Amino acid sequence: MAQTCIHWVPQGLRLHDNPALMAALRDCRKLYPVFIPRTPYLHNNTSVGINRWRFLIGALKDLDGSLRKLNSSSGVDVRARSSLNVSAMLSTNLSVGECTVIKKKTESVSCDACLKGNFRGRRFKCLICYDYDLCASCYESGATTTRHTTEHPMQCILTRVDYDLYYGGDTFSVDQPQSFTCPYCGKMGYTETSLQEHVTSEHAETSTEVGWVCSFEKPQTSPNSLTPSTTVLSPYVTFGCLSARTFWWRLTDVYQGKKHSDPPVSLHGQLLWREFYYTASVGIPNFNKMEGNSVCTQVDWDTNPEYLAAWTEARTGFPFIDAIMTQLRQEGWIHHLARHAVACFLTRGDLWISWEEGQKVFEELLLDGDWALNAGNWMWLSASAFFHQFFRVYSPVAFGKKTDKNGDYIKKYLPLLKKFPAAYIYEPWKAPRSVQQAAGCIVGKDYPHPIVQHEVISKKNIQRMKLAYAKRSTDPAESPSKKQGVKRKAPSVVDMLTKKERKK
Ligand code: FAD
Ligand code: MG
């Protein structure tokens, strides 16, 4: 048995379903859990907003506390990447939970370097349900199109992997800080108390009622309900506080013997979307960019800093869009269909700005900001990849009305508009002057005029999109098969279902 084991917890901030931690505990006498913040957290000009910091620190504290309770006096140590030398010093075992390997090269390099270093290291996969290496090798062999081969990696999900952590051995403490501290918090100019509360934690506990889970259908949920209409578990899944596999199997337990919704609209279906984007991101180079990305339609997006700023800062003059962007900034979470609305508006719908710009803003502001899911969904919404019905554009006025006629959501996030009657709350510029005066809000003075004329611009943009698509099918350089790295085809969600599930 090895003396000491460093347990590097990149994105697995949990004790349940944590094979890396299990192995470390099984094989070693002493455990040294260390968290090394990933690159985006370290830049001076951080691309991680204050809300995500708060969430991360909460998650680390929670893990720290759980580890200390577990027959242990050691918690999590938060370290800079360079201090990985610590592990070399200890010349020990390293166990790495799944992390960054399928993300940016630079990050996986450091991980690989550790594994090749002086000490024995093992890496465990615990980020998604499927084995993405198996999936990727299937894409590489160009085999995803047939049912037979898609079933191969899918088997991974059939094996139940509930690793409940149990440790009954010696205390596993080494030199550890006595109490949890996060050095980066101060460096970033934050104090822990300055970080804002957010909407999610309470809600997560109440949304797990059996009937609700069984009848969950994503399209029936609402982008603008005042309490969230989906689980809001995404930040927990993103940081690995909740294992996607545990989430999957708990749902399976709830469904057992009951009538329940099915993928792609069920909660199982939502997790499959996650698997889908992750596995696609492994096999497709430059997944988070348009250029050099073989599945991404090349579009002549405009550079328009003014429009981009108006969208980012919630001053487009469309209350539905501005309310969503306000919620995003304040709370760090918005509903999936709200993401649809603002993403379509920024890109192909209205402002004709690259999805990469929207991706950056989301990366900063979302609690659940995730490299693969953010990029994949932005490509979907901008009709750059995976989704191609670019002629279907969301109206920044009509879409929100479907589920919130009164505009209560708008009134909550844009209190400036709260005295507008329902007839004008989505289009305050149409209100007669006397109504604006009575509402105490003059359009053009207190709240902006709409930044574009949606009916006009969206029609023009559909034409521009049509051109991009036409070019795609005629330009040999644009033809997927001619491009580097594209022998593979991204799987569909239906491909990802198990045989049993597909039969239903
Ligand atoms: P639920 O509906 O309760 O779903 C349960 C879980 O399934 C989620 O927690 C999430 O892990 C997964 N899931 C649900 N929908 C999707 C989806 N479309 N794609 C992938 N996984 C999904 N999700 C992120 O986690 N991180 C991101 O950075 C992110 N960026 C997005 C950007 C855009 C432009 C869009 C349109 C969507 C993005 N999503 C992202 C996907 C989705 O909107 C969120 O996962 C979902 O809204 C989170 O809320 P929830 O936990 O209540 O979801
Ligand atoms: Mg069933």
C-alpha cells in the first residue's frame, strides 16, 4: 500500500460516485485532496463572473466539510497549478478524477504531465455517463451511422456505477491547512461575503417530487416562470457536485413501474443532450470556434460592438430579452428556452453577431458555464450546427407572451417597466405617450427604443443565412468530407438511446 496519495479534484467536487477518490482511499494510507483552479479562473481579466466564484467556493467548502467528517482531519487544499510540484515532492500516487481532458489542450497537457511524472498516476472518468473515448473512436472509424456500432459505447450507461464512498481505514491526513481558504478569492478582488446569493440551492431540493419527474417534458416548461420550471441542477452537475450518472440512475429509480415521459423531452433526455454535446466535442476539432470547425456553417457575422454591448448589458429595448439578460447577470442561471430566445436574438435572429461572442458572455455569467455545452448549444441556436431550420426565428415579443401574458417576469427583472399595462409590457414603444407617462417610464429616455425592427431585420437575416447555407453545399472547401478530421458524424440523441429505450 502506498503511503500518500494526492487526489486531484478537478470537476468532481463530491464524495458519491467518485471512482478516483475510491481508488485513492483503497490504495493509500494518506490522502491529500487538492483543487487546482482551471485556467479561466486564474486570469487577471477573469472570464468567470462573481456568481460562479461564489458557487465554486460554496462547493469547495462543502467538499472540505464532507472530507473532514469522513474519519479524516484533512479537507481540500486549493492550490495553483505550479504547486503540483508538491506532488512530485511527495513522490506519490496521483489519482485524478475526470476533468479537463476533453477540453482545452493546455489543461489536459498538465494533467498528462502529472501522469507521466515521477509518481504513479491514474485517471478516472466520472464527468459523463458514456465513455467518450469509445464514442470518439467510433466516430473516427466513421461508424456512427449504423445502429450496430452506436450501441457499443452506449453499453457504458447500462452498467450501474453507484460508488458510495465508504472509508473505514486509518485517518488519512497529511500536512493540511487547518481551515479551508481559497487564496484566489482575495486575488480576484472578491471577499467571500461580497459574493451574491443565487436562486438555485433551495429550488433543487423541491423539484424532485416523483410525479413532477415522471411527467417532465422540456418543451412544456417555461422560460419565464418566476420560480424555475426545470431542475436547476446544472451548476451542480457542471462542477461535479452531482454526478451525472447518479442523476441518471436516481431518475431510473423514480421511473420504475410508473408511466413516465421519454427522451428527448424527459429528464433522462436532458442528460442525453449533455452526453451528446460532450461526445461531439471530443471528436470535433475547434469545437468552440467557427473557423476550422468542420460541423459549423461558416457565416459572415457582423462585428458590431454597440449591438453586442446593448445585448450584454440588457439594453436592447426588447423587455423580454433585457429581462433575461438581467436575470443572467443577477442570478447566473436562466431557463433553457430563455437561452434560446437571447441566443437567437444575438445571432441569426436579429443582431447578426457571432455565436462566439455570446458564448463568451455566457461563459462569464453562467453558474453552469461549461466549455462543451456552451459551445454546442450556441452552435445549435445560431443554426451553425446540429440544427438547421434557420427560417424558424424566435420573436422577442411573441415568444415570452405564450407563457407570461402579464409580463410578471419582465416586471420582476426590469422594475422600471412594472407599471406598464400588460398590453404594452412586451412592446413599450407602442404605448401612447400618456400611458408611458402614467407608467413613469418614457421610451427613449428612461428605457431604450428597440435596437432593431425585428420584423424587418429577421427577414433579411434569414436571407443571409440562406446564402451561408448555399455556400456550404457548393463550396468544396466547405464540404464536410473534404475537411480535416471529419470522417465522423455527430450522433443524434436517438442514436444515444439504448436499444431498450428506443423500442418504447
Ligand atoms: P434540466 O432541464 O432540469 O435538465 C437536467 C440536466 O440536463 C441539466 O442540469 C443539464 O446538466 C442537462 N441539460 C439540460 N439541457 C441541456 C442541453 N440543452 N444541453 C446539454 N445539457 C443539458 N448548459 C450547461 O450546463 N452549461 C452551459 O454552459 C450551457 N450553455 C448553454 C448555452 C445556450 C445558448 C443554450 C441554449 C443552452 C445552454 N446550456 C448549457 C443547456 C441548458 O440550457 C442548461 O443545461 C439547462 O437550462 C440547465 O437548467 P436545468 O438544470 O434546470 O436543466
Ligand atoms: Mg421505463
